[in-house]
Amino acid sequence: MGKELKDDLDREGAEPSEMEMLGKEFTPDSETGEKVEKSEGVKLKAEMTLLNGCNVIVGCIIGSGIFVSPTGVLQATGSVNLSILVWTVCGLFTMIGAYCYAELGCMIRKTGADYAYIMVTLGKFLAFIRLWVECMIVRPCTVAIVALTFSIYAVKFFFPECEPPDEAVRILAAVCICILAFVNCWDVSWATAVQDIFTYAKLLALFIIIATGIVQLSRGKTENFNWDDTETDFTRIALSFYSGLFAYNGWNYLNFVIEELQDPVRNLPRAIAISIILVTVVYVLTNVAFYTTLTVPEVLGSEAVAVTFAKVLYGPMAFMIPVFVAMSTFGGVNGILLTSSRLFYAGACEGQMPEIFSMIQVDKMTPAPAVLVSAFLSLCYLCSSDIFSLINYVGFATWVSIGLAVFCLPVLRWKHPEWDRPIKVQLFFPVIYIIATIFITIVPMIASPVETGIGLAIILTGVPVFFIFPAWRNKPVFIKKMLASTTLVLQKLIVVVPPPKSGKTG
């Protein structure tokens, strides 16, 4: 929508936009004294270290999922032992996917992750559908879920004996999103600092729970670990993976900011391996800790499992857990906003989103327009506070898209065997991952046809959008000029300019 418009206007003899000069720096020529443009343009900076990368992944994964999903997994599995088995399998499934993404990320080093991989491999149409699903459903919906969870835990201190007012929860969630949108617009280093601090806070909270669980196990508290009432309906068990994998959602988010990662060939696979192993161990041990104390009815009847756990064991110090969980989810919102905005940015750079989303703030070097639209869509999803329905919509859309991205790996092996692959996975892993993805997207349609049907319908809404906007090249001149004028006004308002074209595709 953006690229062809700019090219057409240039061919019609349009004057260069005054905003094109805004982000450029000039220095006096030593002989003539005239100002000459410096070679370095306005672009995203590679400021993220290996530690920052680990914190982004861990911070994005450990958000609300581990504090919300135990209930959803247990509802679908029926027994404690099967639920813990599902959590473990979800971790292994995530590791295989992350291993495949490591090859793709080191081979195609472009912001946008799976969107970029699908664009290079399968073409613009499927890439746009992926972009549409992720930008319009998955990311803003996930931000809304995590922000709502933050609000529920944050206000528990003020409403310890009753449910907090729904309006208060939504307003606080909106405030959380707005504050973190400002942080991400202001400075990337601020955003990564927030991510680092709150990642440590959430790990501390989980380690406290895990340590308590170990103490409980040493006291022989194992009566809840059994196979009683295990679900026998295969489709219901498959549905449990939506809740479990939702808690692991975010493992691929570092790939979305790969252009801002220092030495990505070295740091991307290391950050993925360290983070996924850490999260899997923490998640399984946290669930074990919960079930040393809470019975199946207590978990199923709890909206905030960690709070119920703390009330039983910590007495007057129980307030610590809601505080730490609120910090955890606050950091989760920050991480998702940080990476989501880069997806809008990547889509705009490819001409599949409005050009304004590809632009970078001149002084702060951040993709401010993309951050703002990500935050706005997230605020829209706060109209609903039904977390588990939102999780089902997100689960279906997410795993269809990620499975398609992993499918790109064997396709690229066949189409471009000559491409440099610093990491080369065995084809066994993507094949297993693709088969498992088909299983967890097709089988739940039987158990939950309404939610998956709505998710599929939302995905298909991207088809007419693609043909009306990105694919329609010969738009009337007045429409192009109107879009150009709108883009210019927004550029002046936010003080943003396009990044320099590198011409690098993979």
C-alpha cells in the first residue's frame, strides 16, 4: 500500500517530500562549505545483547500463561498427572519449533520473523494472511489477555475477599498498555531495561513458588498426583494444548527484532536454547508446586491459581505473590508490544501495510507509528474480558501460522540449497512439528467448533483485504494523492521518516 504509491507519485513528477529531508544529518564539505548528507541514515540499531535476547524471550513467554493456563489445561485433561504431562509435551514441542526457527532466523535475517520467512518462501498472498492474523488477532489479543491478567492480580490486594469490579480491571489494563506504549516509543533501551527488570521479578516469583513446592514434596504432600478422572475424549485432550501452548507463546518473538540483536548468528540460537529450556523447567516445576497444595476442585474454581496457592501457605505474606505476578504480566505486555510493533514495521517495509508503519522516529530511532497502532488495537480487545475464549481464538490462529512458517524450512531446502545456513537442523524435526501442528489445529475443531470456526472466519477476512489494498496496484490517482497527503500529515505529527533501503533480502 505504501511502496507503489510513492513510486507512482515520483513518476508523475511530484516534488520530494519535505519530510524526506527531516531524518538526514548533514556536515559541511571541507572545500566548498556546502552541507553534505552523512552516509548513516535513520534506522533501527543493533543494541540488544545475548542477555537482552534471553530476557525478551523469557519475558514474552512468562506473562499471564503460567498463572491462567493451569486451570484451562486441567479442565481439558481431568487429572493432575495428565495435565503435567501436557505441560511437558508443550515444552518439548516449543523446543522443536524454536530449533527450526533458529535456522530460519540465521538464514533470513529480516525483521518480521515468520512473516518474512513466508514472504520469501511462499509469496506475498500467504505472507499477508500471516501478517493480517498476527497483527489483527494474535498480538493485540495476547496483549489484552496479559494486561487483563496484570489488572486482576494488581487489584487483588484491594479486593482480597471478592471479585474486583470489571470496569476497574479494564481501566487498569488500558493504563498498563498506554504506559508501555510510551516507553517503547521513547527509547528501545528503556523498553529492554523494563523487560530485564520485570523478567527477573517474574522468575523470582516462580522460584519462590517452586521452592515452596519442593518443601511441600519433602513433607510427603503427593496425594494430588494421580490419574483420577483422566479425560478419555481424545479431542478434549487435544484442546488442552491450546491452553498449555498459550503459556509458551512468545518463544519466537526474538526473531521479530533480529535486526536489533547483536551478532544474531551467534546470539539467536543461544538465546533460544537457554530461554526455552529454562521456561520449560520452570513451568513444569511450578505446576508440580501448585498441586502439592491445591486439589483439582480448588484449581478449577480459581481465577488466579497463584493467589489461591499463596493464601493457603503464606499467611500474612500472601500479598507478595499477586505483586510479583502483576510485575510478571506487566513485563509480558512490554515484551509483546516491543516485538509486535516490529511486525507492523516489517509489513510496511514490504508494502503490505500503510507506509507510515515503516517509519522511524527521528530523535528516538524507534518505530513509533507501529508501536502506537499495536497499542490501539490491544485497547480495542479490552472490550471483552473473557480470557479463555480469547485464548482459544489466539491458539487456533497462532498454530496455523507458525506451522506454515516451519513448512518454509523444507521448502527452502528444496528451492534454495545454495543459501548460507549457519545452523542446519535435521529435516526430521520440522516434519514432526508440522504433523503435530496439523493435529492441534484440526482435532480441536471437533471439540470446540464454534471458537475454531470463528478463528478461521477471522483469518479469511484477510483475503478481500489483500486484493483491495496491497494487490490493487492501479488505484485512481486521487486515492494515491489522498493517501500520500495523509502519510505526510502523520509524518509531521509524529516526526518520522522512512528507513534507508538496504536491498537485502536474505
